[in-house]
Amino acid sequence: MKKTLMLGGLAALTLAAAGGVALAQQAPAGVPQRHARADTDNDGRISQAEFVQQRVQRLTASDANRDGTVTVEERQAAMQTRRAERNASHFARLDADSNGAISRSEFDAAHAARAEAGREGARGERSRGHRGGRQGGHGGDMAHRGGRHGAERGPVVIAEVQARATETFARLDANSDGYVSADEGRAARQQMREQRRERMDERRANRQASPAPSASE
């Protein structure tokens, strides 16, 4: 009798990984995932409209009453919906014969695909010669993160997120041609890393320069 593994337990842990494998396979070699997803017309570069849309589309979808503001309740409801959709999609991807159950062979095939994708990714990292090559974006990630953190604190005004994303795009568009290329994105990310390193060095130097408390204290 064929053993089956229903969705849950160990299989559930594999589903998220399988979804990541599918996304990784969709991006062209050497192109960061976020860049590939934002490049909706597949022309190898991201326009301002594509850039801003990527950062507000989830908020817009979460705005149930279409009042331009996403409340905490709307955000939580949208997260639950997305989670259910991801689980269903991942299960369907593993359930190759669509019989409503995941067999051992299907389960093992998912593991094999994940391992192969990992090897491909490692080879891509080495060919780029720098860990930063796998960065999922172009530095404009900050606008998206800001919106997400704002949603955790309270309501988020979509127009404000759009404005921040537009400002971020202008900073990333180094040659002001109206597009952000993958190279510009990598350069922006590298600049962010260098600035972060400089701030850490400055804080370290300040701590070392601070006088030690006297014994009487």
C-alpha cells in the first residue's frame, strides 16, 4: 500500500522551501530575485512605475475598504489569506498526481529539486565572486520594509509609501535615465553596506575613546 504524507508536520516544513525553489527557477541567471520580480515587462531594467508598484501592490491588495489606508486588522487578515494561498500552492506543487496527498516519491522529489537548486545557487554565487550578487533588490528595499514596519505599529497610508518609494527610486537611478538596472541596484546595495560599516567603525572608535570610569566610581 502506498504510503502518503498529508500536509502537516515534516511535509509542511518542505513546502516553503519548494516554493522558494520555484521562484529561483523563474529568474534569469545572474539576475537578483527582487529585480526579476519587479521587472514585469522583462526588459532587464526597472522603471519608476514598476519599482513603486512592487512596493505598494501588497498594501493595495490589503486595503479591503479601499480608503487608501491599511489598518492593522486589514494587514493581519491579508497575511492569513496569503499564508493559506501559499500553503495551497505549495501543496499542489508537491502533489504531482493531484490526488490530494503527497506520496513518499513526491516528497523525495521535492527534496532533490531543492538540493539541486541549492547547488545551482552556490555555483551562481561563485561565478559572481561576491555574496552581494544574490541580493534580492536594488537598495530600494527600504521603502518596502518601512511600509511593513509601519503596518506593525499602526495604520499605513499608501500614498506615503508611494512617495518614499519614488524618492528611493530617484536615488538608485544613478544615470537618471528613468530606469534602475541590476548593476545600479548592486552598486546601491554595496554603498549601503559600506555606509553601515563606516557607522559601525565610528561607533567602535567612540567607545574606545570614551574614558574608563575611575576606581572611586
